[in-house]
Amino acid sequence: ELKANCKLANSAGYDPTKGNLLLETFALEIQMCTATKNSQRLKLIYPQTTNLNSVINDPRVVGIIKECGGKMFMGEKKWTKALDELNESFKNYQESGNIRAKTILKYVILASMLSGSEINYADTREAKVYKDDP
């Protein structure tokens, strides 16, 4: 129903003026797919979120989408893609002050080790906040 509300009247496409609502709708659907472990549906929905244009991307919503996408790529053992998505999620959570930022930073560090990345994500400017955190 929420997606149908965002569609144009006589078209298969989405209304560009409802980008923010559509982004939030996709975030809810992606969270549901992640929680129910419906990876097939997640693989279909996730790419659609990268093509959405909204006026203002809410970092909380984008953080959720990127987190679920990163976890999806980790499940597929696509470590570099997972690292990129999780790092974006971490930055969005950090920007919005979400407490999940610390948890996602752990995922970022794990994905960086598995991808063989040369960058030490624990030493980035954004991660320095958690430097003394046990």
C-alpha cells in the first residue's frame, strides 16, 4: 500500500516528489526481509534503493538500508561490496547520532579484514570517537 501510494497515477514509475516517503518505505521492507531472512526478496529490493532520488536523504534511513545491504553482501561473501555499504552505513549512523554506529563499526572492521583492505578503519576520523571504548 505504501509503495502504491508513491506511484504516479497512470504510470508504472514512482512519483519523484515522494522520494523521501518511498525511501522510508523501502527501508521498512528491507528491514523486514533482513529480520525474516528473506534474502531472495532482499536481493530484488535492495538495488531499487540505489536509484531513488529524494530531496533530502535522511541519514537514519540511508544507514538502515546500507546496513542491511552490507549484511546481505557479507552473506554472499562479497567482502569489498559489504565493506563499502557498511562503511556508508556507519557514516550515516554517526551523522545522525544513532547508537548502532558502534555496532556497525565492528562490522566495518570485520569486513575490511575479510576483504583484505589496506585501510585501517579503526583509525579513521569517524571511528576515533570509539577509540577508548572497551
